[in-house]
Amino acid sequence: MLTGRGAVALLALSGLGCGTGGEVPDAAGGEAADRPRAATGSVAEVPSGAKRAPDDAFRTLEGGEASLHDLRGNVVIANLWGTWCLPCRDELPELVELARSYAGRPVIVLGLAVESGDPEEIRDFLADFGADYPNWMLGMDDAVATFEAVGFPTTLIVDPEGWIRKALLGPQTVESLGEEIEALLP
């Protein structure tokens, strides 16, 4: 019998919940140590329902490392996906269009490729869709433990201060993500 991460990973791989759309249940709040400190040393207000984006380093397709912390100052649409995930494939054209429509603005579409092969395989796969936005790689355990992914695709909406405002399960559209982005832009 599977328990813990193994059961969640199996659920994610089986595709349950994929394509249903909707928000992932929230484990928000974060620990006080994760919250920003105001100049006075007090804990600053956490946006309602938000959780601090992790500062973990992930491997880029170019062989370097990067973290969500590096992207602060931008609205980040972080999409956990896999080459093996059919709903993820259906969603890719929407993400490509979204990235192009926000080019030159403080918005970054970021792919987080989960268990999807080596960098060359991922680049080839993305090229078939014309996806030229940044993509990083992570394993299933990281997707589950770090981002609490329960299915794929999962899209995280991260505000410019580094707070995950929403986690959306299932394929998203340019329109639905555009509304989320516009709500966070000045």
C-alpha cells in the first residue's frame, strides 16, 4: 500500500484531476520565518491565502541553476508539466501565446518540466510547440514536496514579491491566466 509522497506521485501520474481545472486546495500562510520583515522588524502582512514561493535552486535546460527568487519583481506563471502528460500538451499553445502577449512587460511564463527526460529531449519537445519561454527541470518528488502538486498540469500564480497567490490544477487558457496576471500588475 502506498502512502505519503508515493501515493500523491501515483495519483499525479495517473492523471486524476488533470484537465478538470480549478484551484488546488491551499496550504497557505507560511511560517513566520518565511514572511517578509518590515523595517521595524515586525512580520509584514501576508497576502490572503498566499504562500511564500520556495527559494530552491532548479536546473535550467542550459545546465545552470535558477530559482523563483531570481524572478522577483515579475508576475510569474510557473507551470508544472510533463512531456508524458496529455493535458499539458493541450495547454502548451496557450502558454506560448501568453508568453508572447506579455513580452516586454514584467511577466514571466516559466515551465517546470517534471520527469521529462534530459535537457535536449525537453528542448526538442518544446520546439515542436514553438515554446521559447524559460523551462527548468525537476523530479516528481520535488514537484510534490516543494509545490504540493497533486496533478498535472499545475500552474502557480506568483506575485512580484514572491508570494504564490494561486495554484490552478488542469489546463489553463490565455484568458483565464490573463485575468490573474492583470490583477497583480500595477
